[in-house]
Amino acid sequence: MGFVFKCIFSWVLMEAYGRYALVTGDTAIHSYRQNFKYGVFISWLVIISISVSQWGSLSGILGLSSNAIYEVLFMFFGGDNMSSNEYWYVLIIAIIIIVVMYSLLSIGNYSFFEKVLVLFVTIMGISFFVSMFITFPSASEIARGFKFQIPDEEGGKLMTAAFVGTTMAAATFVSRPLILAGKGWTKKDLKHQSKDALTSGILIFLISASVMVCATGVIYGTGNTVTKVLDMVTTLEPMAGKFAVALFMVGTLSAGLSSIFPILMIAPLLYSDYKGDKFDLKSKHFKILTGIAAILSLMVPVLGCNPIIAQITTQVFTVFILPVVVGSIIVLINRKKLMGKHRAGIFMNISLIGAFIFSCVISYTGLLSLIDLFK
């Protein structure tokens, strides 16, 4: 049931931040700075927390993607040389991926990135949906999944926080006003904004549900464990044969690659927001901050960390700033001076308060999971 809540709250927060942006013509970080007593502190807290957590997540994503490519290449073309030099193959693949992505940033524009992301997310969604129907579990197992609970099993808290952090991410909501500005939307586009937020929420639900159903049928239902990237392929293989390899690779790489572009851009995006400047892909600070992100993204491949563990752990850090982001929009969207007749109504306020409570619970769960992990 937790994934249902995160999808609903994600929709509500996208609607709230989108409505605020179009009514006021202002962005998130700049609004924190201008409208709160300790606005400068809150702004930098959000900027630093989101940037650092997203950079850590980027390193996990790059590690997962490069390991996935290596293991599939090894499956079809591997020999003793590939096996004994796994570390260097993975590292070289990671370097190639991040260099290509960084290079594309220097020649593209927002419209280009949006088209690339739409392509990757579409492929990812189709792949996960096909996987779901191949591995569909029993109705009773699905029904048990709708019970709201945090698993007591080892690593249960870690997985819960990581799964929420994957989609109900503070970066998504804080950057939404900037994305709407990039589209050129204004106050007269409020209805389009609401439809866009609802559509996004529905897609988040459908993709999250397909992932959960697939995991239930293949991993939970059979007792299989995943300790390396290729394990996620072999769990599908008995049901789908070699087709599972291609199916998994397309979905996993699309999910990973669709995340690299926005994460590379998040720090300069937030800095431009703080300054109240137009987001400029040719600016000096954009090139410097994306360059830092690209270098730090190689941390997991360079250290040779297990990409599965690294990805799960880094996703947990994204939930800690979420209560601040939710609490801030509750205050802003209820100010009559800023919102006028477009202030939040009863339904939105109840939903936002629910999102705030949920974010606090998940942040506390994430903290406990990290304490258990490192003690």
C-alpha cells in the first residue's frame, strides 16, 4: 500500500508546486528565499541536500547500468579475459556512458532532453509491463501487498525508504516550476498543468505497480535473491527464456539512462532557481556543476562497489529533505497574498498534510535503516 500512497502524494505535490508556479510566476527555491524568515538557510539546505543525494543516486545508477551492460556482454561474448578483468570493463563502460551524456548536455537544449526522456521512459514502461504479465503472481499475493506495513525482514526498512525515494523525490517537485517555465506555461495554463500532474501521477502508479507485481511473482514468490545485476535476469529466464535478457536490459537501461540527464542538471538548475535567473545550459556554473556531477558519478564503478547495494543505499538519502519540501509548499500555497483565489482548498490541504506525515515516517524509516546498515 505504501507505493499507492507515494503515487497519490506525488500527484498532489506536483499539482501544488505547478499551481503555485503558474499563479505566482515564481519558482520553488527563489520563493523559499523571498518568503520565509530563514529563507536563505532553507534554500541552501534544500539545494545542498537534493544535489548531494542526487549525485549519490547518479553514482548508483551509473554503476548499475555499466554492470548490466558488462554482464550481458559477458553472457554472449565472455571469456577468461573478460572474467579476470571485470573491474576494468565495468569502469570503461561507465566512463563511456557518462562522457557521452555530458557531451550531449553541451550541445542540446531543453526540448531535446525532453524528447530523449520521453523515449527512454516509454521504452522502460513497455518493458516493465511485458515483464509483469510474464511473471504475474496470484491474486492473493497481490491483495496482501495492499496492506500498509514496513517489512520486519532484514533490509525491509532500507527497501521501503529506497522505493519511496525513487519516485517521491524532492527534486521532482522543486524542479517542476522550472520545467513549466521552460515550457512557457503561464496562469492561463492552469488546467493543462493539472492534467499534466494527474497524468504523471497515473503513470508513476502504473510503472510502480508493474515493478512491484513483477518482483512479487519472480523474487518474493519463488524465494530467489538478487545480489548482482545478472540475478535479475536469471529470475525471469525460466519463464521467458533468453527473451528475458533483452527484456530486462531494455527496461533497466532505459530506467537508468532516463535518470542521468536530469540528475546531471539538478545542481545548476537549483542554483539558477536560487538566483532567480533563467536556466542557461551555456552558463559557466552549468558546465562546472554538471562536470562535478559527472566525475562523482564514477564513484561506485571506481570503488568497485556492488551496484545493487549502492543503488538501494543512495536512494534512501533522497527522502531526508522531503519533509522540508512538503512543509514549504503547504505554507506557500495557503498564503492569500501570493495565491489569491487559487489558494489550496480543503482536499489539497488534507492531502498535503497526509504527504507531510508520510514523508516524516519514511524519513524516520530511512534513518533507522541506515543505522542498522552501518552499525
